[in-house]
Amino acid sequence: MAKKNALLKYAAFVREYYALIIIATLFVAVAVGLVSSAPGRVLQRYSVLFIVIMIGAMGFSITFKSLSASLKEWCARCLSLGLVLNFLFAPFLCWLLALLLLQEYPDFAVGLILIGAVPCAGMAMVWTGLLKGDLPLATVINAVTMVLAPFLIPLIMLFFAGRFVVIDMAAMFVQVLLTVLLPLLIGISLREILEWRTCAQKGQDDPQNRGTTRRENSVQYILPIMSAISATMAVLLMFMAINTSIPLILKNLASIVPLVMSTVTIFPILFIVSYVISVRLFPHAQNIALTYSSGMKNLPIAIGIASVSFGGLAMLPVAVGFAFQMLTAVGFYQVYKRSSADSR
């Protein structure tokens, strides 16, 4: 029982302070990187394992049944807009910024485009829930973009990043398939199996125990822990990316300005465009879900792909993007809170 309580407390801590954890990790990775990149190199050996665990834990939040039911429930316009913003507008925006600011830094350009190519962030569901937005819609967009990502990321990178570096589409597809789609399916399947076992055990419980077995094996108990595990893997990947890139940056300080200029503009534009389009078409709750699901990108996946497929400086724009994405999400949170208060 004590172990279970400790895990739940850790999950609650990660959920409540994730923004601060991300920003603190950014500063710690930079500070350590100024002295040594050895910790990051050690973590880099296990980057594929971190990615697999992270995606598998993400997949645990999805079920085939809920995904199918949600797809039937939500109008095609909502989901279609989310997919267009995630897989068309976001890559195009990152490609345009790369053309304008990173022509001389192809590695940075690839990392920047990778930000636009990955699916929406799982944290979008957290922000949507906090703001009392349409959480089922945010869940559907997250799940569908995750399922489509392994097939669309190689195509997007070939089309948009091909002018900066040579893209081995076949190798990248296999890599994304093994590190994203396969762990995702394993996570979903594990959730299905546990729910099936819970239902089976519920029927075998002694009526006097009032569902003790069900409570002890409840999937709802495991969900926040899985989310915390996924977030922890993301933090480790972020530390690895920044820590190992600092020595490379120090050798070329002139690259800092275009790196920051290109990265800092991505998320405000994604949020603003998503907000402006959806606020005119959908109710307030759906506007919140679409804004966060289209404005936030799954950067841990981008770091994982960059470390395995491209390496080196390609990870740095993604790592820096963590801080800017979180700051933008916090800023829009305040905007929505203020607008809610004004409408009362």
C-alpha cells in the first residue's frame, strides 16, 4: 500500500509541476553541459529504450473501443481541422521558418521541421481538462495523430526536409514504426488486457468484498502512473538532447541567434492560428481543445527521432522548443482564464 501511495504521489507531483520540471531541466542541462556532456552521452545510449517506454505509456491512455466510439461521436469538421493543423500547417510553418532563418544550419533546419511533423502533445489533454474544454475531442485528436504519425512523419520529412539533408525514407519509416507505432500498439493492447481481466475478476469477487479486486486492479489507478512514467522519459530525453548539444553550440556561438529566433516563434503562431480559426467555427469548449491539440507538439517523439535518425544538432531546436511550448501554453491558459472570468 505504501508503495502504491508513493507512486500516486509521484504521479500527482509530475502532473502539477510538469511545467516547472521542464524549465528546471532546461537550465540544469545547460549548466551541466557547460562543464561536461558525459551525463547526456550516457543517457543517449538508452535513448531508444526511453522512447519505447514513453510511447508505450502514452498508448496506455488509449483503448480501441474508446477510439472507435469517439471517432463516431465527433463531427468530421473538428477532427479534420485538428489533423490539417497538425500535419499540414505545422510542418509548413516550420519549413518556412527554416528557409528564412536556418539556411546555413541544415541540422537545425531538420530539427525544426521535425517539430512540425510529430503528432500533438499528450499534455494538450491536461491543459484542456484544466480549462474545462472538450476533453474527449482533445483525446480523439491526440489518439488519431499518434496512430497516423508513423506513416506521415517520413513523408513529411521527405517533402519538407529533403532540401536540407538526405532523407532515407525507408530507414526512417522502419525506425518510426519500431519506436512509435509498435510501442503504441503494445500500450493500447496492455490497457485492453488489463480492463478485460478487471471485468472478469469483478464477476468472481465475493459480494461481501464489494469489488475489492476491482479496486486494487483498476486501470484508473494505473493511468496517472503511466502518464508520470511517460513524462519522466520525456524529461530524460530533453536533458540528453540539451546536455550533449551544448559543446557543439559553444563551438559555433553565432548559431544561437537564428536557433532561438526560429524556435521561439513556432508555438505562438501555432496557438494563435488554431485559436483564430476554431473560435469562429466551434463552441468555446471545442475551441480550447482544438487550440491546445493543434498548438502543442509531441516534442519527446521529435527528440527521439532526431537522436536516432539525425543526431547531433538536430536535437537542439526540439530541446529548446520544450521551454517555448510550455511558456506559450501557460500564456494561453491565462488568456482563457481571463476570458472565462469576463464572461461571468
